[in-house]
Amino acid sequence: MFVWDDFVQALKQTGIEFEHLKVIQLAQAILESGRGKSDLFKLHGNPYGMKFRREMRAIADQVTYTDSAGETDIYCKFDDVEEAVKGYWVFIDRPVYSGWRTSNKTPEDYIKFIAYAGYIGGPFDGSDDDRQSKDAYVKKILDLVPEAETLLGMSSPDGTLTARKTWKAGGVLLEVGHGSNPGGFEPGAVVGRIREYDLNKIAAQEAQTVILAAGVPCTITDFGGTTARNDLYEIGKTAAGFDVFCSIHHNTANGSAQGAEVLIHNSKGDAADLALAQSMSAEIAAELGIRDRIAGGRDPRLALGVLSGAEDTNVRVSVLAELYFMDAPVANHKDWSERGGKAVGRAILKWLAANP
């Protein structure tokens, strides 16, 4: 039985030709094996989902395996985790991926090259559907790079520690907008049977998952304040001791308006708050394919009680994210909130990396 931690340590300790590509090798293993949970890895030491090819005969055996989609094929079977690490590069060195050594200046360049060369779904056939499929795979892998960096504790080609500590204080505090409070339950906006609070919680949990995977501490606070007792200001004060405070919400308007916007306090917000707001709004909008209302001219400064309280602490930045308008036509609210939450997490990590 193969153990995930043993594989990670083997990858960490094994020298490869291009050390800066280890993050992609591990990110692919994270995705393909579910962090070592697949039977293909646990039983056969193959965390990449690599099918057997004749060039692999010197390092891998053949095994018949049925994947999660019910498709049976011949896959690579490795004797130990060290062979699995080396076997990946034997697989990549096959003629189908010829040219990868000149397309690996950055991890992103490399994964895009091998994805289009055929690592996912065969060689690029020129269609929009295949382009979207390959781009989606590349995005999934790149989203896992921070987690891979943390697991490896590795250095980039210029010698800087890419998995360095990027937070100064307590990390990130995510506040779920609305919810239970001493005066009762505040659902936020309600559209049919969909409550804003539930979507806020889904998004916060997804953002937390992204942030924790990068090795950054992240806490969720879930207490719905009421304006009558100035509770929102008090909730904001829980930001004390954190680097980032983000209150998560969903918008409503006239049933047709749509877009993402991230707000800061109108008088207490500063340039750092604005930078995070702009970056996060753009990240959410790009993820969901909707308008970035901040870039479109929406003034992100508002007199919001929760941000007022946060700004009166020593928190480094504080923002309030309105992921999208939940009363406008949306194919799947849960999916949008999950994806929007992940975008929130990515934006926060980018800000922390740029402001260590």
C-alpha cells in the first residue's frame, strides 16, 4: 500500500532536471490522485493517472485498471515512490511532448505546453471545445500550485523561497454575512427558497479551503449582526490581530443587474484596501464570466458598519465582497458561490504574496 506523505517526501528529496517544475509535478499528482486517495496510487504507486506506453518498460510495469468513470485501460505500475517520481519524467520525455524543455521557463508555460501537446484529452485539435477543456485543466493545476509549494517548501529558479510565510499577523478572517444573532436569524436577501446567508457560508468555506491549502491560517466567523445594536461594527472589530478581513455577501437589485464588486470603507479605507478590492473584484468577475463593477466605474467606498469596525483595529486590510447578484438569472447558485469563494481565496493569497 502506497502512502501519500511518502510520495511527497520522495518528490521533495529527488533531484530532477528542472527543480522549479516540481510544483507542477506535485500539483498534477494532487489533482489526479485526490491527494493519494485513488486506488491507482494506493495499490500501484501511480499518482498521475498515467497510462502505460512502451517507453515506460524500463521503469514501470503494466496493470489493468478501471478508473472512476468506469473505463478500463492499461496503466503504469511502479515498484516504489521514488520510481513514481522518476517515471513521470520518462513519460514526459516521449516524442509526443517533444519541445517541453524549451517551453518551461515558468511552471505555467510548462503545464500549458504539455496540456496542449496531449497530456489531457489528446493533442489539441483546434476546436473551441478542446481549447476550453485544456484551459480548464491548466487552471485546475495552477490553482493547486500554492498547495504544492507549501508541501515541498521549495525554492524558485532565482533562489527565493516561493513557499515563504506571506502573512505577518493571524492570517485571514472570513466573515459570513447575516445568520444567527441574539435577536433571531437574519437570512439576508431571499430569492425563492435561496437564502443569501447559505450562499455566503458556501463561499466562505470554499475561500477558506483555498487559503488553508496554501499554508496560510484562515478562520471563519459566523455571527449575523443587526444594525439596531451596532452589532456590525462589533463584528468588524473581530478583525483585530489578522492580516485580512473579508466579509462575504451576495447582491440583489432589480432582477437583471449582474456583476461582482468588492467594497471598502468610505472614509477609513486606504490604498491597500482598494488594491485588494480591485484585485478581488476582477478575480471573481473573471471566474464567473460577469461584469467587474469596480473596473466599470462603481465607487467601492461605502459607509459599511462591519468595515468601520474592522478598520478601527490593527487589521492590515479589510473588504466586503459582493460575489454576484443572486436575483439575476443564474444557472446554479451553489456552483457560482463555490467558484466565487475560490476566487476570493485566490485574490487574498495574491495580495498576501505581494505584501509579505
